[in-house]
Amino acid sequence: MTNHRKTDYRLRRLDANRLELPNDYGIPVRIFANDGVPIERAAVDELLGLLELQETIARMLSAAPELFDGEAYLEAVSLSSDFHRGAGIPIGTTLKTRGVAVATAPDATVGRGALPPGVLIVRLPEDAAAQERVRALAQAEVAQHGMAVEDEGRVLRWRWGAARSPEGRGDDVAA
């Protein structure tokens, strides 16, 4: 059965079972879905927002290179055929990274929203000046992207996406 719905204009079909999403960061993004699989525009919007993480990682690397063992960046993104809008990170997303880890949590239908959908954790160096540079960067990220940053002494956690605890404790994270 052929899907007669128009494919999102931002996607480009590579073959019968794969699409790509060209982007300003040059990150290879592949969606594994044939023509019969509908792709939500909201999910594509969310995916483009996720790719902005590349800028955050670059700023962190520039502000505090001593926190990294060399290069750090998003290397590639792949999405399964059930790709759809999540809460900050699209459902069905797999990120390949270099020099950085991006932790994700289950969406509300699986994990009841108990954890934030995206977290980037940075351990601060012992050097006080380097710590202050990273903390200043964290505040800039909050202002620019609406991320939440938790300062836990020598650990900073960048959080993004809408997350609500099952108890409604108010630990929402602004998208």
C-alpha cells in the first residue's frame, strides 16, 4: 500500500526504505521507513531541535576543553520506522556521539515521565577558573535554549524537553 500523503518537504528519500534529513550541522540523519509510513511534521521539528545539541557541545568544548579527551560532537542520528514526537527527543531515536554521552529516558507512555527526556552530564574539573567558565556557559544555555541546568557541586546536568514526575512534584523542564 502506498502512502499518498505528502512527505515533509525537509526530508529526502534515499531509497525505498530510507529517508535523510539534511541539516545545518552536517550530521547524517537517517530515518528507516518506507513510503507507507507516515512521518509527523512535529517529530521532524523536534528532531531539528535535538540537533541544536551540537552547538551546546561545541560551546562546552570551547569553554572547558580540559573536560574532554579530544573531540566531542554528535556523529550521526538514526530513527526507526516508529519515529514520532516524544518529549524533547523523538521516539525511535538513536544518537551516535564522539567524546560525549547523551542520556535519554523513556517517554511518558513507557516510564510515566519520571525522568527527563534528555540529560547531558558534565563533571567539572578541580580548577576553580575552569569551573566558573563552564557554569557561565551553563547559564548562557539556559537563557538561549530554555534548558534547565542543575549545579551539583562538581557535576552539571543540562536537561531539555518536557518532563513531569508522576507525583506532579513540579520538576518540569522547560522545552
